[in-house]
Amino acid sequence: MAGVQFRVDGANVGAELTTTPYTLAWNTTQNASGARVLTAIARDAAGNQTTSTAVNVTIANSVI
């Protein structure tokens, strides 16, 4: 695998990751509360890519 791009609601979150481990710390306070869809796009060195199964999450940020 050459890289992984994480997405929230179809929008890229940060830059494509090109080294393992392919992880992302996501600060949800930068998104409004509500339903979101998370996906990851994996790319190989030949440029082939595939999108992960979508994961549905709900953000519930509160003001303290």
C-alpha cells in the first residue's frame, strides 16, 4: 500500500498518509454535532485505489 486518505462526509481530513501505521487523530470539535460518514481510500503504488466500507458516527459536542 502506498497511501491512505481519510475522509469525513466525502471531504479529505488532512493529507494522505504514506507511512504505517495509517492512523488519524480526529478532533471532532472542528465539526458541527450530528451524523457523519467516515471512509478511507487506500492507494497502491500503481495508482489503483479502493474505498473502505462507510462507518456512520454521530458527533455530540457540547459547550462546557
